Amino acid sequence: MPRVIITPQTPVLIAGPTASGKSALALQIARSQGGVIVNADALQVFDGWRILTARPDSDDLAKAPHALYGHVPFDAFYSVGHWLREVKPFLSGDERPIIVGGTGLYFNALTQGLAEIPPTPPAMRDYANEMSLDQLRAELDAATAARIDMQNRMRVQRAWEVLQSTGKSLAAWQDETPPPLLPTDAAICITLDAPKDWLNDRIARRFDMMLEHGALGEARAMLPAWNPDHLSSKAIGAPELIAHLRGELTLPQAREAAITASRQYAKRQRTWFRARHKTWHHIAADSPDLSATLRFANHPVD
């Protein structure tokens, strides 16, 4: 496999499934050449679930500048449009951005553009929240249904809301998409490929580490304000630990359910990146030395 050449001036995009080592690679690049690490994970933007969403800890934050982590209230609404507007200033700032995360939709919007869809009226979103996934899917147009993950409640509901509130399908809006903020040929685009068994083991060990570092206490602090409809409540492990605190699951049951959910999510991520990142540099996440695949051009930062 040819080495990926990374230059200090060029933006870097790092995508990959959960627990594949994306943040560690971003930190390695930032410490070697400088740059600001910018979050591209739809759950790490929220406060309240630092441990369960694997946001950078204080040690990592001290090693390099980080942005767009934990800055959104846990009970707020946040979309890919919000993220795209917030990431835009980093593309022309003084420091080269190293954009890292596992939310494929964010990278897709950044490198291919995002349609300017009007916001959904709150009353319509409340109505959609009461509908079942099957009801939402049944009312989608065929073109949109062919483009989105029909098992993903968030994506299906968003498409339904767009159709109902604008009278135009999500697919039609996407076909009118403006130019991207950062085309792939203007960045170094890296996808970490993680073998299933290797990643499944890391997912289990990482969740156990989260429990050791206080994930249950984090859930206990969030319990009084818990609302499953909050986007931040989609953090893997959050519903399971809340169920345990409510006496609905034993801790071993909650642990097993959270690990299973994380593995299922990683499978969906791998499928997304295989289909949409064909032109990206693919690096084996299980390589004993990722730096052997990278070459840092010019002079690194002291």
C-alpha cells in the first residue's frame, strides 16, 4: 500500500467506524505538524455524555487545539446544516483543520454539498416523534427511500419531515445541492478500515473502560433530565444505562446490550464508508503502526 503524504497546509479528513482509532490518528497528525482537530461526530457535539460518546479527555485537549466538542446543550436540536455552518470558519482559519469523526453524513455534506432545506416546524416534528418507523417509511417517496438508511429512525424521520413541510422530497432537494465547502481533491481524505473481529473486541473493551471511568455516574447525573427524544439520548450506552438505573436491566444486561448496539452501529458505518469513500485513502486500522502508512512532508512542528 502506498504511503499517504500529509502536508501541514492541507486539510485532513479522518473517517471510520466507532472505536477504530480515529481520534488517536488525528492527535498524532496535530502533534506532528500542527492544526486544529475539528469534531465530525453527531453525538460528540453535545454536552452531558462526555464518557459515553468518547469525547477527548482533558489530557488530549491539552495536547492540541480541539473544536466543536460538547458545545451544544444536551436537550437542543442539532443537524448536519448546523455543523456545516460551524465548520466553515475552520476551513479558512489560521490553523489547518483536521476533521475527524464517524458521522458519514457530515463528511458527505462537507465534500459534496448540502441542500438548503427550510427547518421543520416544531409542531410537525412533535407529530413525527409520535409516529412509528413503519408509518414514516410508508409515506416516503421511492427516490428518497433508495438513498437513505431505511433502518435509521433519525434519517427516515428527517426525510418525512422534509417532504411534509416543504412539499418536495429530500431526494429532490439533494438534486439541487450547491457546491461543497471542501471537495475531496482539496483535502487529504483518510478512511480507517477496521476488520470485524478486531473492532468488535475493541468495542467491548472500550465500553468496559467507559464503565471503569464513570459512565454509570454520568448516566445517573443525566437521569433526572432523561428524554429519549433528545438527539443526545442516541448516544450508544445511554438508553441501556438509564434502563439499568431504573431497574429495568441488570448492569451485565445493560453492558451486553450497549456493546451489541455499538457493534451494529459500527457495521452500518463500515457499509456507509465502503459505498461512499471509494476515492479516499483507506488505511488498515488494525495496523500495528499506522505511522508506517503516513509520510509527513515539510518540517513538523516542535
